[in-house]
Amino acid sequence: MAKFKLLFLTLLALCLLSACTFGEAADSEEPFPYNYIVEGFKYGGFAFPESWNVTAISSRVRLTYRDEDPENHQYAGIPYRYEFNFGRNATENLITDKMIDQYNREQALNEGTHRQLYYHTSDEEYARLIISTNGFLNVLTDFEETETWEVDGTTVMVIHDGRQWRANWLNGGGYYDLSVRKAAGIDSEEAFKDLLEMMVSQNS
């Protein structure tokens, strides 16, 4: 995220009106933020607290064809990963749609697989949710202190290191990685379990 902010500040001086549509919502019929998830991406849904703002949405796509002319590089239409960041939005958003378009264009021309779909400047960051179709990004079973919880009929791997809560679970073909910071105010197992019941619900 820090590198992304830094690159945006660099691009601010270079940003030109672009015809690219990388940052547009994928399905305008779905409510925000789910409208940024393309049809065909396998996942089982999720929900989040009403007091949380979505501060950023991004995805990862595979390079499917490399050409001598970077303008002709081709990428998969369905991402293999989405990342949602939650927090408290700042009053003013310093990141514009044109800046996002320019960033994504630079990524595409340079064989980059990251696509920023939405971004709002934040005063605080609460949590990050990563949904992948090719496995967990952070495998919690590798740690001895990881606990196994049953939440709303779903097996969830949970760890708390004193600074943040982290969880892994499977839902609808998606591999979910959740990390929650102290700023979110989740200060007990009961509070984290309540949050998980919302996020892993099969009806989310």
C-alpha cells in the first residue's frame, strides 16, 4: 500500500486524461463494493461492519500474452485475487480516477499484474480481506499458535499475535485471508468471533 501511494504521488505530475477504463466497476447492478468483482470469479460472498469504509479495492490478473509492443500485451479477463481494505475515510480523497487509470496503464505496459480498482485516502486502516482462487496468500496452519474455530458452519483458522487478528477460511471456491488491526477496536475473542460470523456467513 505504501508503494502504491508513493507511485501515485509520482504519477500525479504526469497524469493525463486517459481513455482507459481499468478502474471502472465490473457490475453496476451489484451494490458497492461487490460491483467491482467480475462475473466468473469464484467466491462465497462476505459482509463487513457498517461503520467501516472501504478504502481500497484491487485485483491481480495473469499476463496471458507478451508482445514486443507493450501496447499489445494481453491479460486474463477474470482476476485470480481481490483485495479489499477497510478503515475510516479521510474528508478529502487525494486520489483521482485519472490517477488510477494512469497507474493501471503503466502496470499493463510493464507486464504488471496489479490493478487498482478503487482508492480513497484514509485516516485509519482497520482491516484487509484478500480473496484468492489459487490458495491462501498467508497460510495460518504453518504456525503452532493457530486455533481452529467453527463459525456459522465454517472452519476458520485463527491467530492473534497481540497486534492483529488473522483468519483463513474457504467459501464458495474462494480462499479468504483476513487481517484486522488494533485500530478496528476488536479487543477480544468474542468480538472477533462476532466479526467472523458476519464475514463468513453463507448468506453474505
